[in-house]
Amino acid sequence: MLKGWFNGLNRSSKKLRSDSVDVRREYLSNLSRESAADLQDELWRAFEHEEDGRARGLILNLLGDLTPLTAHLDGHGGQQVADHLAANHDRATSEQLDHPRVIRARLAATDDSAIRQSILADIRSRDLLLELAVTLKGEAQDQLLELPQLTSADALTALEHASRGRDKRVNRHARDRLNAIRQAREAAEAARERIEGLRTTIQRVIAEDPQTPAARESRRAHLLALKSEFTSAQEALDGETGPDPFSGIDLTPPKESPFGAVLETLPAADEPTTLDSLQQALDSAEAQWLALSAMETPSAELSREYTIRTEPLHGLLAAHKRLSDAGFKPAPDPSDISAARQWCKRQAKSLSRIRWPDSVPEPDSLIREKTKLAEIESAMETADQAAKEKQNAVSKMLEQAAKAIDAGESNKGRDILQSARSAIGELPEQAGRPLEKRLGALFAQLGELRDWQSFATSPKREALVTSMQSLVGSDKPPEALAEEIKALRKEWNDLGRPTNKHEYELKEAFDKAADEAFEPCRTHFAALGEARQANLDARQQLVNQLSAYLDAVDWSSVDANAAEQIMRTARQEWRNAFPIPRGKGKALTREFESLQQSLRDGLQKVWDRHVAAKQAIIEQAAALKEMEDAREQLDAVKALQARWKTVGPIPRSQDQKLWQEFRMICDAIFDARKEASNARQAEWDARRADAEAVNKALEASLTEPAERRTLSDFKAQFEALGNLGREGAGIVKRHQELCDAYNERLKAADQAAREASIEALRAEDEAQADAGSQTSDETLAALRELAIVAEIVSDNASPAEDASRRMEIQVELMNQGGGNAQLPSSDELLKRWRALPDKGTEADVKALRQRFFAAIS
């Protein structure tokens, strides 16, 4: 059983140390956790020597105790270890969780705001917080910047220095917060200075000894104002208090003067009141004031107040009296134009005499009289306009009738004249008299026309009947056929109404032929009617959709482009849904146009907001011209350009005009800084040229003997050049590739040197062998032992005769290591080989030497 276990362990060790990364990956991928539990030490040794990242990841997933990973966090592959600890943070130690790499990995691995806040809150290292502040982005950066650890003045100062040239947003945040702290301190200091000044003023005013009531009241008002200002200044100090300068000071108002009580009885000048109540209030107040004045003299302030309060009241009283004496007359019937005009003239004159104060609401009686005047004037204006419009309409009707009679259209002329006769009867007698004369003359012309037409139309009617009968059963297209029928019908109607029995018979034949000829047209137009109805339904649906959109849209956050597209698309779809049934859709069209207008109005408000936002950006850009700090100025311009792009759309004409104005300001700023930018670009170019020269020299050195000092010198030269910027990324990458190539040459040189050294030792060992001596059994056994150990270390096979001893040695090594085989290094084995004395030239010694050096090479 032990042999099978040890053989399995040996095979595992061999696969873990295989030169093929695919073998190592496959073995680790298929290794179960149960088996891995017995191989933890082997896995740890494999992890420490493993170079392949994927294989290291597989080993990490098989490790049980993660504590030893602490030592690997700062070395090669430390980021992979940090990622693993972050994913398994419940098994990690507190020391590991506090490591910067693990913290970064945990932050990168979570999108949960609460978890991220918990991780950030646990960070105690200010240096780490400062580093994270300029490397994190988005919400994570916002959360970090609000941590209490980064809100003090010292922390913000350190943050400003750390972010300088690395993160403009964080740098701006730190400077703004420091600014706010400085301003708060300055405001507090100003408040303290203000409080001291107020204390001095308060003590001075308190010490005053006014002798008159007016002076005492003035002093009390002054102290009340000082107390309000003192309280406001104290509130600015966030709770800082001091002795109350008003302690023991009585600031209650003095007992009221009897003259003040009289003033209180007066109504306000802007309050509505009646003539009697106002007269009574003024008389009462005047009587009381005179009575008090007989006993004591009122102060100048009270006398002035009495005058100020009573003067507008006397004016209002006079207006009341003028209103009462106006004597307004009842309104006449608006239809009596002459009487109504006279009444309006008298009413307007009476109202102008009232001169009611603008500051006082007008009484109902005055409002009623003004309303009457407005109503009568409006009714008169409406009646005049209606009469004038009707008179014009009748005149136009008579003109149309005259044209119809001149054109020989007797029926049309007769119908127009009959309508005109009815309309003239509704006009006032004076307005209708000249129109009646024209009407009679036109009726006389119409009679003469009808007598002549009766003789001339019968042959034409017979020809029209024949033409209509020829269309019955025609194979012409329905539209063309309908047009012909319509044209014949028009010719028939133009001849006027039949005037005798023969013409009525012709009319009956004509109508019958027209009905039969129109039958195929009727079927065709019925189908067209269905299509028209479908278009009408489509328009109704479009109106419903627009109405629903407008009911739901929030103009404060609407997508203006989408809203504009909806407006334009709706208009196009409305036009496409045509034709519709004749005589229908007018109300629907009005509703559609109203919805379109509402949509256009909403869009206009959005556009107005966007225009205002862009104008504000232009003003801010213009203000940047005075900024002295070039970096801050350019950053501010770029920030405004970025904001410009976030502002929503506006009509193109406005947008182009505003953009040209904004661009001119930006171009002026950029041009002003162009010289400095060119200088900086020249510096960058010089750095990159020097860096390329270093790379060229390093590339040339690849053909020379490799020396570590040479590579170190090139690296130092390259690093001394500093940051090469984004355009230098390719140069940096090329430098790393050249350094990697040089390292490969160093490794190859080291390997060749090692092989040469071992070969030299072997030759030396052979040369030192004594050809005349016999190797002792003890030395021979020791040589065999070393050969077997070297084969174990290198995982080379041993001869069959040494298999038993190899197993014993492996067990001994396992026992020495407490279950883990403790394998000596190749240097230690060489040292022990060279130390063995009296090696001869026997075949056994040569064979053992061959095995030993083959294993350690």
C-alpha cells in the first residue's frame, strides 16, 4: 500500500515538475480536491516555481490554507494572488484583506454599491486612499471621495498633491473642498469680528439716555435691529456662544399713545367701504383728534402720520360723493342705434368724472355701470358689423346674379336673385332701399333671357339625350366615363329648367340614360369609398396615437430628437392617408393640427431651454479668457465643449449660429495657448527621440556578449527620460521587448556557463581519478548513493538493480521532511561528490560518474 501511494506521489511530483506546461495544466485540471488535500506541500512548492499564469491559477483553486499567500502578494504574480484572495475573501486573513492589491481586486470585482462602501470604509491607510482616488472611476470614485478620512483639510491637501497631473476631476474636487473650508473659516472669522464690533455698538447705544418718547422709541428700534444682526452673526459660527449683551435690557414697546389709538380707528385707504361708513369714520377720528389735541400736543411724527392716513381717505370720500351724484340713466335697447349712441356718449362722460382712486377696488355700482357701457358698445359694434357684412353679401349676390344672366345662366341667376330678395328683407329699411332697386332691374333682365332660352334650348336637349344614351354599356374606364357623364349633366343643367312638356319628357329620358350609364362607375366608386374610409380610419388612429403620446410625454426629460421625428413622421403619415371620404375629416383635421401644434409648442420650450443652456456655456467660455492658469483654462474649455455635446438639439439655424460664436471663443483661447502647447510638444518629441536612441543602442548590444550591467544601464537611461505620453506607448513596448530579449540572452549565457561548469567539474573529476588505486567499497557505495539521489532530484530513471535502494532513499527523505521529501540541491550534490576520496578508474566508477553528471546537468 505504501509503495502504491509513494509511486502515485512520485508520478504527481513528476507531472508537477514536467517541462511541458500542457502536462502541468492537464494534471492540475483533473486533480480532485480530495486528492489535492494530500498534496498540499507539493502544490505549494509547485506554485512557488510555476511561471505559467493559468497553471498558477489552477494551483490556487486547489490550495486549502490561504495564509501562506501573504508572502506572495508583493512578488511576481502578486496580482493573480490578490484576485484569488478577493474572490475568496471569506477565507482570507485580516492582514491579507488589508493589503492594497487585495483591496483593489475586491473593488474591481464588485458592482454592489453597499459592498464597495464597506470595503472603502475599512481602509485605514491614507496613502492607499490617495492612490485609489486617482485610479478608481465612476461611482466607486464618488464613494471614496465622500469618506470621512478624506474630508479634513490635511487629507484634502494631500489629495490635491496626489491627484495633480493625474486626475483633473479629483484635483478639482480637492481644491473645491479646500476652498469651501477656507471660505468657511474666513466667514467664521468675519462673523467673530462682526460680533465684536456689534458688542461695542450695542454697549454705546445702551449707554445713551434719551429724554423724549420719540427718542426712546428710536433707541429701542435701533437696539432691536442690532439684536437681530447679532443673532444672525452668532448663527454663522455654528454654535459658538458668548455673553449676551442684551441681558437685562428691556426692549418691550412703550405704552401706546392715545393719538395712536385714534389712528387705529381709521380704515385702510385701499379697503373697500361705503360713503356713509367712510364719512362716519373720518368725522369720528377728527373729533377725537381735536379733543385730545386740546389736552396735549401730539408729536410731530404722530401728526405727520395722521395727515398721511387721512388725505387718501378724504380723496376716497370725494370719489364716493361723485359716484353718488352721477345720476346714471337706464341703458336703451341696442337695436335702437340712435338712442344707444346718445346713451353711450353720456354714460362715458359721467364715468370719466368719477375719478376713482386706483389703489381702492371699485364698488359694485361703478363696476355695473362700466359693464353696461361695455355691453351696449359691444352690441352696437356687433350690430353695425353684421348689417355691413349682410349689405356687402347682398351686393355680391346681385353682382353674381348679373354675371349669370349675362352668361345666359337663367336658373342660376333666378336662384341667386331669390336668395338676395330674402336677405334684403332682413336689412334696415335705409340700407335695403338701394339694393331693392337693383334687384328689380335684374329680375326684368332675367324674364327677357328666359323667353329667348325657351326657343333655343330644345334642340340642344335632344342632342344631349342622344349623347347620354350612347354611353350606356360603354367600356371606357370608370373615371373617364364618370367625367363624360358629369360633363353632359353640366351641359344639361346649364340649359336651365325645362319650360314645357316636351322638355320635361327629354329630361326624363336624359336622367334614365344617365343612371344606366353610371352603373359601372357606381361600383367602381364604391370600392374607392372603402379605400377612402380606410384612410380616414388611419388618420383617426394617428390622432389617437399623437394624443396618447402628448398625454404621457414629460417635457422636462423628453428625447427632443425623438419628439421631432414623431412630429415629422406624423405629418408624412397624415399626407399618405389620402384621399378620404368627401365632406368628412374636417373636425379630425382640426384635432390633428391642434395636436401637432401642441407637439410643436412643447418642442419649442425644450429648444428654448437648450438654447439658454448653450448661451450660458458661451458666456462661461467668454469669461475664461481672463483666466491666467493655462492648464486650468484649457481644462475648463474642454469641459465646456463636453457640456455643449450633452445639451439637447435645437433647430439647425440657431445651432449653427450659437456654435460659430462658441467656436470662435474656444479657438481664440486655443490659439493663445498654442505656443505653449508647441513648446510642450517639442519637449515630448525630444524625450521620445532620446528614448528611441536608447532602444536603438540596446538593440545593437544584442549582438555583443550579454552582461547584466549593460542591461541595467540601458534600463536606467530609459527610466530617467520619464513619461513619454500616449504617443510613446510603442517606444515603451519596444523597450520592454528588447529588455526581454536581452534577459533571454542572459538566461542562455547562464545556462551555457552552468553546463560548461558542470562539464569542467566532470573532466576535473575524471582527471583526478587515480589509475593505480582501487576504489574502496565505502566510496563506491557513497558514489552509488549520490547517483541515485541525483536521479531522484532530476526525476531520471535508475537502473533496475538500484530500484530497491532508490525506494528506500525516497522513504528516508520523506521521513526526514515529516512527510514531505527534502531534496538536496544540485550544488550540494556536486559538493558531496567532489568530497569523496580515492575515486579510481574502474568501470563501475565511470558508470556512476556518467549517471551522476547526466542527472545534474
